[in-house]
Amino acid sequence: MPARHYDAIVVGGGHNGLVAAGYLARAGLSVIVLERRGIVGGPCGRVEYFPGYIGAISNSPGALEPKIAEDLELERFGLHFNRPNPLLVAPFPDGRAFTAWREKERSVEEIKRFSAHDAVAYYAFFDYLEWFAHRLGISVFEPPPSLPDMLARLKTPEDEEAFGKIFLCSIKSLLDERLETEEIKSLIAALGVVSNFVSPSWPGTPYMLLQRPLSLASTVKSEFKNDPRRQPMRGSTGLPIGGMGAITDSMRRSIEASGATVRTESAVAAILVRHGAARGVALASGEEISGSIVLCNVNPKTVFLDMLDRSVVDPAVRTRFEKLKMTGSAFKIGLALDGIPRHRAARNDGEVRLLSAYQFRCQRRSKNASAGRSKNASRLTAGRPPRGAFLRPRLFLGWTVG
Ligand SMILES: Cc1cc2nc3c(=O)[nH]c(=O)nc-3n(C[C@H](O)[C@H](O)[C@H](O)COP(=O)(O)OP(=O)(O)OC[C@H]3O[C@@H](n4cnc5c(N)ncnc54)[C@H](O)[C@@H]3O)c2cc1C
């Protein structure tokens, strides 16, 4: 017989599972998180690539929702950011580089080095996205609306036009309409294609840029400390001190302080179902844990094909999951360096250090970055390796513990 009953069992201790557990525990429910690995965090958790060189699979904390960080009091539980200035360096094949700064005036001057027109159009573009997110009136903290419900929110011809451009057109066409230099367009277009096997010419790519505006439009309290969403330059969140794993470590401390239990080395093998409802889980060790709610924060294919008994899953649903294609679109290479790389764009020794410390983006050698990525996306979807790649390297100086 199970030793203890929980109000909620969370299967998988990735950051989404930890966040769910945090809110449930703060609402007074008894919660247990069961994580297969020895650490929480999934790809966000710490990885020791080489002895003494610690990092994570993921590298960008920009998607961390400020409301969640505040509600779970992550700062109180040890999450602190280093907020470098500049935020981002994007070197170009011709030896120039774009450097983004926290101060808008400084970034405007930087964009002007490429185009005076784009220095205005860049910010106007992000204002446009924020305007549209407010028009949609969707809250990221509520269940998503149905498509008809969303369409019903479009009241004016301007709303409808923006919907068409953002959801149905490509980031390339939108940027071609608004900006004039390939370098500045490529800074934004990169965000539209991230994490997907798509090129900037694919319909729907502008939507990726709507995430921060939607978050802003959903937030009743508009100002959080160091709110990265107010900076339309990537890299604004900064770097968590201790690496990405510091985010999920602080989540773990926060939810444990709220009374939740987090168990690592506890792989769930099966979800136990009685009378048509989940009633607990069985661990790979054979131990059973009983719960009124089972929240799964693992791949849905694993849940429906492996964890649930065949008899309790509708065959049509099973078939859909069997057919669900899984293709990765990102990978990470860890390099231990014996010194700071010297970027060609750095004009003196001071800039070598300045430009190296922060996120920088590289793209293939092409005058027209959008066209280059379109060709690459076609190669990738055809199962062939890209010629040159869109890289998002990050140097984490001072991360070595050895
Ligand atoms: C190479 C790469 C780079 C990325 N870079 C970024 C980035 O820079 N920024 C960003 O925001 N996102 C990044 N992502 C995406 C990000 O990692 C995912 O969006 C995120 O991990 C999803 O979180 P999750 O909590 O939903 O699931 P996961 O993080 O996948 O967590 C699932 C957890 O469940 C556990 N688990 C699995 N099976 C079981 C089981 N049977 N029993 C118990 N536990 C189990 C796993 O060990 C894992 O800890 C990257 C992804 C990849 C692949």
C-alpha cells in the first residue's frame, strides 16, 4: 500500500513541473515532484561538460516569466542575475558588429551606424507588436482562447491586418516592409525562427516575437524589478549567477519552503488509473505513490504510450500519439577555452573583453542573411545538414570551478 497520499503528484522536475508544484503548494495542497535524474531542471539543470566546467543544455533565461519569478520569490531563494552591458553582440561577415546596450539612446546610435531609418523603425516595430498584443487581450495566465474567440477580438480593419501579417505572413515580409538593412532585419528575424525548423520566409514566424508583448499585455502589475520585457533587445534578462541551473535550483528551494516534497532519482514508470481517473503513480523501483491529481511534465508520447495502460487510452488517441513526429531543432556543443576569443569586430583590448563576455550571434557568410537562412531551412527539412549555421554561442566567463 502507498505510504502517503498527496493532493498532487508532479511527474518530471523540469522548470514547468517545478512552477506548477510551486503554485499548488502555495495554494495549500500537499505536493510531491518526482524527477528521474539526480537533479531537477531538465535541460535547464546543471551539466558538468568537463570536470570543473559547469553549464546547462539551455543557455537563455529570456523566457523566464517575471510574474512567476516574483510569485515564487526566486530572488529570496537565491536567484540573482548578472546584467551585463552590452546585452548582445552580433558580428557580421564583413567584420562589423552590432552591439546592443541597455540604454535605448545608445542602441539607437548603434542602429544608426547601419541605417538612420532603421533606428526609428526598429523600435516602432516592437511598439506595433505591443499594440497588437493589447488589442488581442489574451492573458498568458489563463487557458488559451479558441480560434473563433480570438478572431472575435479583432474589431477594426487595422486589427485584422495586423493579425494577417503576424499570424499568416512571414517575418521576412514583415521586416522587408518596415526596415531597410539586412543586418538589423537579421537581428529580429533570428527570433522568429528560433527553436523551429523554419526559415524567415515561413508563414507564422512573426508570432514568435509576440511572446513578450503578450506577457506584457497579460500583466496587471506593469513594472517588475529589472523587467527584461521592456527592452526590445535580446539578452536583456542577463545571466543567472551560477548558470541556468540556478533558476531551477531556486525554484526547488522555493517550493520546498512552501511544503512541497521534491524527490530526485525517482523515475515514474506508470500512472495508476482507477475508475477512469488517475489515482497515483508507480515508480520504476516498484514503489507506489497515491495522489488525487497527477500532473505530467514529460513528453506526452511517454505519458500516453508508456505510462498509461493501453486499456485506459482511447485507441484513436493512442494512434495520434504514435504518429506524432518528434524532430529536434537545436543542439549544444560545449567548448572549454584556454582564453577569451578575440572577435574581429573588437577594436582594442578593452573591447575584446567587453564583446566576449556576452551573448553573441553568428550567421552564415551571406550578404543576405534572410535568404541564407531560407536555403538552410530547406536543407534541414530535407534532412540535410545546413551550409553554415545560425549559432547562438554564449561565453560564460568565470564559470569554471576547477
Ligand atoms: C539544445 C537545447 C537548447 C535549449 N535552449 C533553451 C534556452 O536557451 N532557453 C529556453 O528557454 N529554452 C531552451 N530550450 C528549451 C527548453 O529546454 C524546454 O522548453 C524546457 O526544458 C521545457 O521544460 P519542461 O519543464 O516542460 O520539460 P523538461 O525540462 O524536459 O523537464 C522534464 C523533466 O522530466 C524528467 N523525466 C522524464 N521522464 C521522467 C520519468 N519517467 N519520471 C520522472 N521524471 C522524468 C526529465 O528528467 C526532466 O527533468 C532548449 C532545448 C534544447 C534541446
